[in-house]
Amino acid sequence: MQTKKEVRDSTYTFASRPRALQNRSKYRESAAESNDGGGIHVNIMYDRRVVRGNTYAQSILPVTAQTDPVEIQKQQEARRRAIARRRAKAQFRSQTPEAVEGRQHMDVQTELYLEELSDLVEESSVECQTDAFLDKPPSPLFVPAKTGRDVATQIEDGELFDFDLEVRPLLETLVGKTVEQSLLEVMEEEELASLRAQQRAYEELHNLELVEAQRLEERERRHRQEKERRLRQQREVLRKERETVEKMAARAFAQQYLVDLLPSVYTTLRDHGFFYDPVERDVETGFLPWVMTQVNGNLEKRCVGRAVLDMLIRDVTQRKSHLFQQMAHMSSDPS
């Protein structure tokens, strides 16, 4: 028989020595510092990878609300725009020029805190063994306990039911009910027929009353239209009479007012030149301008003739004077 300690030792096995978890720092630590285990320890109960409670219980996933397709499309469109914006920035960003011959570029960290760069990803294996508990067996169905005693009765043939004797009242009842139902159906059909006849009579009477009401409404409408037409005619006659009276009064007032006004208006218009003699106006506007134009033309022609005559006389005089000077020079020269 194994003891509790032996059972415990045989139940729990570890791939590595258990140790407390460390807080994940913002930057990677060096390999020596991580191996020494000199980091900050935290409570394992607050680690998300440790399941708390009964491990056999069904894990209930949170019910996520159904996302709207329009909202999903908007998010995808915003994501595509952000990617396109980053690509455009990367294209327009000034890149480092190529290294000169014989040299090569080297990646240098320019951040405030240096970080060790390594291609190897740190990995660690963690295992956890639980107690081997058996599942609870299904509960048996509840069966109530039996009470009382079983009894039996012997019945011979013909003690309970005689068909020929017992079927007669049943048959009479069925036939009577069938006949009664048939009579009720016949009476119902007759009643329905009488109701349809009454309904047809009522509909005919109603249609007659409706036609009579429409005839009376039409006659009332014609009377009303005739009355309105007569009223409009009477109002039109009164309006025309009133306009005629007003026009006659205005005409009489205008005639009385213009008796003394016409002579003074004619006098004023005659003084201002609105009334004129057509022959005199024709002489002033047509004949006199033509005469002046002809006179100006003749005067201009005379002036031009005189100017031409003066030019000819001046040219002849200059030529004669020039000839006289040459003759005088020739006479004064002995040779």
C-alpha cells in the first residue's frame, strides 16, 4: 500500500524546476540577467495563463454582438486608406544614399535605451498536473415504491355485454340524431333561403332609395347652380350700371373742368412752340440748311482757287527773280 507522499510523488511530475513568473519588461533583458532569475516576481494567481476554479466546468465564451456589415466595411476602408497613406509616406521619404565603394552600411540603434538584437526567440515550456478525479456517474431515475395489493376478478362470457340487446338503443339514438340533424339542416337551408330573399328585397329597396336620393341631389345641385348663375348675372348687371354711372359722372366732371382749361393749355403750347406753321418749319429745317451748305461750298471753292492763284504767282515771281540774278551776275563778270 502506497502512502500519501508516494502517491503525491508519483502523481506530479515536472519537466523543469517550478519558479515564479516575472513581469514582462518593456525592453528585452540580457541572457545573463534572465538566467539568474533576478527579475521581479509576481503572484501566479494573476497570470492569465492559469485557469482558476473547476477545470471540468464548461468554459462559457463571451457572447459578442453581431457586428454591422456597414461598420465592418467602414473599418476595412479606413484600414486600406491607412495602409495607402503609409505606403505614400514611405515612397516620399528620403532614403539613405548608397555606401561608397569599399564600405557598407550598418544598423545602429538611435533609441534612448539599447536593446539586444537576436534572431533566436526565447521559448519556455510550462506544465501543470491536476488530480485524477473520476467523473460523477449519472443519477438514476426516480422510481416510486409500490404500495397496495394486486387483485383480480373473474368474468364469464355474456356477463358484461349482449350485442343484440345493447346495440338497439345505440342504433335508435344514432338514427334519431341523424334524422334530427337532417331536419335541422333542411330548416337551416330554408331559413338561409328566406334570409337571402329578404336581403335581395332590402338591397332592391336600398338601391331604389339610393337612386331617388341621387335624383334629388342632382335636382338640388341644378337649382343651386341656377341660383348662383342668376346671382352672378345680377351682380354683373349691378357692376356695369355702377361703372356706367361712374363714367358718366367722370365725363361730366371732365367736361366741366376742361371748359376753362383748354384755352389756357392751347395758349401755353402755342407759346412754347408746339403749334407751328408747317411751311415755316420746312423752310427753317430744310431750305435754310441747304442754302448755308451750298454757300459754304462755294466759299471753300473760292478760297482754294485764290490759294492756287497765289502759289502760281509766287512761283513765277521767284523764277523771274532767279533769272534776273543770273543775268546780273553774267553782266558783272568780264570774262
